[in-house]
Amino acid sequence: MNTPLTHLVSAYVQNVPGVSVRIAMVFARRGYNIESFVGSETITPGFSIINIVATGDSRVLGLIIDQLNKLVNVVEAKEIEVTRAVSRELALFRVKVEHIQRTEAVMVANAAGCEVVDVHPGYMNLQCVGSTEKINGVIKIFSDFGVLELVRTGKIFLPE
């Protein structure tokens, strides 16, 4: 039996209602776990790229990609090698910061490559863009202050 691996799948699709659901169902029917599913418009009107990060058996992924390519609104679906892709993730998070901690929190944010989105009494909102590992590290650093809320985009990627 093959060891489950993380795979990047890119699907170039017509931007029509239901295409995302049909793609997700192909993965679900094969028992594949989707870790991240991000869709966005392309420079061509009416078309989108869907980036999927999924974990599972490599053999089964080949079957999934074959099935995706048979869907009516999928122009092309393919696996992108993790080592041959540029990938990023965006995180927005709210950190508990009292007035006396603000300077320190801003310095930490700048050192970590984050942007202060806005500041409020008792908290600040930060934005961080980078690899999943970077985002995880930044969240861990700010856990000392207290992360109140967190939202992440999921991984987007381009083949090199």
C-alpha cells in the first residue's frame, strides 16, 4: 500500500455555477481529503483556476485527475509537483494587544514580515503572506500575545 502524500492539483475551469461542487465530489467519492480548495478568476474572462491541496494515495490521485478531465466544465486538470511550484497563503488574524504591548507587537509583526492592518483598543489585526510554514510560525509567535481570531486563504500556487 502506498503512503498518503500531499498533492497539489490545478484545474483550469469554466467559471460556471456548480463546477466547484462537481470537482469536490470527485475527490470525496475516492475518499481523498481536501486540505485546501481555492478558486480564483484568471486573466481570461469566464475561466478560473482552482488550486487544491489534497492528501492521499498517488495511484488514486491519477484516477481522480482522469475523472476531473472528463468533467464538462474542466478544461484541464493536472498535478503540480510540490518542488516545482511557487506557493503562498494569506492569513488575517486578530491579536490581543494592550496599549503597553503595541510597540512590541508592531516590531514583532514587522520582523516576521507581517503587515498591521488596523489597531483597536485591546487588539490589532495583522496580515501575513507566505508559505504555510511561515504562517504557522507567525501564529505560534503571536500566541504569546493571544490570537483571538484567525482566517486563512488556503494555499495558492503556480507551476515554475
